[in-house]
Amino acid sequence: MTMESILGYMERYDYENLFICQDRSVGLRAVIAIHDTTLGPATGGTRMWTYPSEMDAIEDALRLARGMTYKYAAAGVNLGGGKCVILGDPRREKSEMLFRALGRFINRLGGIYLTGEDVGTTLREMEYMRMETPYVVTLPASWGGAGPIGGATAFGVVQGMKACARAAYETDSLEGRTVAVQGLGAVGSEVVPLLVRAGARVVVSDIDGEKVETITNGYSVTAAPPDEIAAHPADIFCPCALGGIINAETIPRFRVKIICGSANNQLREERDGTDIHARGILYAPDYVVNAGGTIFDTDRLNPGGFNRERAMTNVSRILETMASLIRISREEGIPTYRAADLLAERRIDAVRKAKALAARGEARL
Ligand code: NAD
């Protein structure tokens, strides 16, 4: 992307705003992208990363903000898509004053952008930003936030898996199904007990041997080497580690009927989603089935503040969302990743039209 093409890119994908923030006194350089606020305030975490160039940072903020629009729309959450990126090394350049300065910028936006944690930031920095602005969603439970979200994300992934099982095997029971789980971090380690409780046979893998040991000691599961887990013969592959795991090299090696996991950006390229569909493997679009954490986390924006029961009920609806998009995929003969985008776009369009009609009605009064 070049400076000249930024507006062209924003026009093509219908972005609303792009803010560039600078505070020399604390070394802050950040970009805030607002994609679409039809459903509600643009929401998305603050990422801190050593970008090779300023353009890379701008492009990442824009791309991630658009992804958030689709994620919330498909999840039925009334929030829009936004993202903030800080140019810097999260291991060396974090400071209270830097995050407080960013908090003041976000405050000046008056609530069109709400932030949270992302790669390179933690709940500690969210506390610093909260000192300057109320527009911080992800906070520790002691600050009125939802606390850790890995468990809710895992629950949502398993709901998505049930919808896939219903489509592939005509029952959403996971009893007796073999599930290969890649990655035993915050999400994968919570997926395993849910699957074991559902009666699935679970095979796990992680590059961190200690995590594998903890899980195999705690549950009746087996382990496979990291370089074999994606090709492990199973009913379901559950990627909970890296992005790009569905690609030209892995696709011919998959020996499963379903792929459903939390990892972000699982398709290395869009055409991998088309390819996997053509091979008859049911792919659960990542941003749909991994939305549990964000549904849980943003529940505190509802009237009355955070309510665990309501939050988990909303997370459980990932099952219905996944079932709807499988229906769209089958009826329209399109891959599931495209059906997910359509589902999101149709919801935004419907709300946009309803708002326009309501505005016209008000004008007539
Ligand atoms: P995490 O960093 O806690 O865990 C990732 C795990 O994957 C680590 O244990 C790591 O050792 C392991 N791993 C890395 N490479 C591997 C490989 N080649 N083979 C096997 N294991 C490998 O991350 P997380 O929070 O559990 O998130 C997992 C994925 O889900 C990420 O892609 C993340 O972006 C996505 N995600 C997470 C959440 C959440 O609530 N945490 C929400 C949405 C999406």
C-alpha cells in the first residue's frame, strides 16, 4: 500500500476513519482504524508490534478493523469494527505514560472506538488506558471486566463443532468422535476438558512439552508430535495455535471431515477455503467459532453491566450461527468462509436499511 492508495483502499472496503496518533514526549506512535459503525461503536483490541514500516502498521490496522466488523456482525453483537496498533517493541517500549497517552487519544474520539487487549498488550496496559478513558472494554474482573476469556472462546469453539457434527454426521453429539487438538494454550487447554466431558476421544499436541504433560496427566487423552497433528487421522481437527494452518501443503494431508478451532486467520489464502470446500471438508470459519471470548468480554457493555449467565447464553448461540452459515453454504453452493462473510454483510445491510427507514420516519414526525 502507498500513501496515495490509502484513500482508494478505504473507499474500496468502505472504511469510515483512520487516525494517526503521535506523542513525542512518551514515544507514542499509533494508528486507529474505524471500519464500520452501523451496528455500534467500532471495537477491537490494541496491538503492539515492531512493524517493518509505517505503511505496514496502517495496513494492519485497516485489515484488522474490517475483520472485527465481520466478527461482531456474524456473532450478532451490536458493535462495529475498529483496531488500534502501536508501532513499538512490546518487550522494551511499554510504559504507563505511553498507554495513558493513547488512552487520552481514544478518549478524544468520544466513544466511536472502544479498545481492549491484543497481541503485545495485557490487562495491565488496559488498566493504564482506563485511567484516562472509559472506552476500554477488556479489563480485569477487579476493574469490572469479564476477566480471562479463554474458557468462553473454548466453549464457543465446541458449540461450533457441534453444529458441524450435526451437518456431517446428523447428530451434534461428539461422543466417540476423535478430535485432534493443535495447541494447548489459553484456549486449547480449555477445549480439551469440554471435549473429554462430551465423550470425545482427544489427541493433543503442543510444541511446549510441559503443556502436553500437564494435559495428558490431567485427562484421559493421547499426544501426537507437533508436525503430525494436522495430518492425524481423526473426525475433527481443532487448530488452536497458529494462523495459516490451512494451506496448499496441509490440505492434501488432512484426514478429517471437519476443521473447527480457535486459531485466527486459519486460511493462508482465500483460495484455500475454496479448495477445502471442494474436497468435502467442512471448515468452520475462524472468526465465527472463535468469537466466544469477545462475546463474553463485551457483555459488560449491555445494560446492568457484566452478567455471566447472559454472556454464556450468547456464546452458546455460536451453534445456531454456525448452523445458519452451513445452510447458506449448501443452499448457495459456496464455501463456508464466503457464507460467513455473506451472513455478516446481510446483517449490516439489514440494520443499515432499518436505521435509514427509522430516520426517515422521524423526519416526517
Ligand atoms: P496461546 O498463546 O495461549 O496458546 C497457543 C499455543 O499453541 C501455545 O501453547 C503454543 O506453544 C502452541 N503452539 C504454537 N505453535 C504450535 C505448533 N506448531 N504445534 C502445536 N502447538 C503449537 O494462545 P491462545 O490464546 O490459546 O490462542 C490460540 C489461537 O486462538 C490464536 O491463534 C489466537 O489468536 C486465537 N484466539 C484466541 C482467543 C482467546 O480467547 N485467547 C480468542 C480468539 C482467537
